[in-house]
Amino acid sequence: MSPNKPLFMYSRNHDGRHWLTTLALPPLQIAPVAANHCRVAYFLATIISSKLSECDNKFPDVLSLSRDDVRAASALIGEPADLEDENSEVKVRLVFEEAASNQLDGVAHDERFLTPRPMDDWEGSYDQWIFTIARQLGINAPAPADKESYQVALAAAVQRVRQKIPDLRQMYLQGMDEWKLRFKVGVINNSNDTVFVWLQPLDWSDEDQVVCMIESEPFDCDNYWMGRILRVPVSNLVDYAISNDAHLIEQGILHQIEEDYGVKLSPH
């Protein structure tokens, strides 16, 4: 598989569905997918685009994808996948179609995109097909949902993180050697939107609040900045990560919910 990550154009429709197309030639599009399938669409586009780069401009009508392709893409973009099961292969049709979305400026009306579609014997919806082939390839895909499900998924993820707080505090107080604990919290920016920032804990002697330093620069935010010291109630913490300088060993699930729904977060 090609070692180069493809470049993408992206838009989100009014109903929360995601449309991706690569800038490679010919351009590949993933037709608008469910509101919580942005991460999966991005991963599948990466696999297919990289696979097509081996075709020497002779593009097949049907493309076979295997877990070997997933492993290669996982190394390329760092997407975790469950590949312990036996190898599985899926086939997708490749057809040239017009742009599936008109939400992105700069797309010519007559431009056509190589579009992965289910085989002729598929009887379900496009969303269910994306979910099914992702799971067959070992990609951790959520069942398709609409944009209204975001708040429910977000609340469930935050609740799971907060159940870990006592264990994280105990670990922090005992000392973590070369490992670093970080938290994520939401702050209000100049546009009155919530943006997420990463925090480094400095003092957690108080069970109910932790003294932290902001480690990532909040977007469009005058009241919070990288390096500012905050006293944060533990009830405001929404995600965590444990890592050293080279490896991330544990992380909450909020980041995956945000990636699923195409919500941009500050990088860590």
C-alpha cells in the first residue's frame, strides 16, 4: 500500500451527514454517510485510495479489501482496529458518479468521482453497508445514527470517563514515573462555543478539584491560553490520556465520539 496519506476535502450536510473526497486523480468520494460515521468514512477512503494507488491508473470495477490493507492503513493514520479474528475480505464496486454533495465550494458540476458502492446482491441501506464492511474488516465502527444522537453518545462517554476518576487520582498520587496523565475540559471561546483543551495536572491533593495547566491552545479564546493555571472541579473533566513521550497507552472514549461525529478537537 502507498506510504502517503491522501489529502481530503470534507463537508457536512445540514442533516449531519459527512461527505469526503480525495484530491488524488481520479478523485475518490465516500458518498454522504451517517452523522456518526465520519471517522469510518475517513478510514475507508484512506484504505481505498491507497489501494488504488497500486493500480497504475487501471482502476478495477470491483476492488477487494482485506485486513492486510487495514493493517497498512492503521500504520498510516494510527486508527485502532480489532484484527485478532481470522482474516476477512470484502468486495466493493467502483463506479464514476457525480458529486454526492453540493455543500463544498470549488467542485465543478460536471466533475465525476470514483465512488465505492455495495455489490449488486446487497439489500440494505448505504449506511448499513458502510457499517457492515467496516466491521468485517475489523474497524471499530458504531452502528449508524443521526446527528441528534450526538449529545446522548457524548453524555455516555463522559459518564464512563468520570467513573474512572477515583482510579486515576489514586494512580496520580502514587506517582506515574515516566508516564504522564492529562485531562480534557471544555471552555467557552469568544464565539460562545465550547472548545476542548488538554490539561496537565499539577496538584490533586483536593479530591474534588485538580490544579492543572492548559497544554493546548484554545481556538478563538481570549480568556484561556496555553500555560494558564486553572482549578478544575473533577465534575468538569470529560476525557483523559496516559502516555509517555512516545506512546499513548490509555485514553477515554470522548475523542472517538468526537471523531465519529466529525467534531474538531484541539490536537494533543
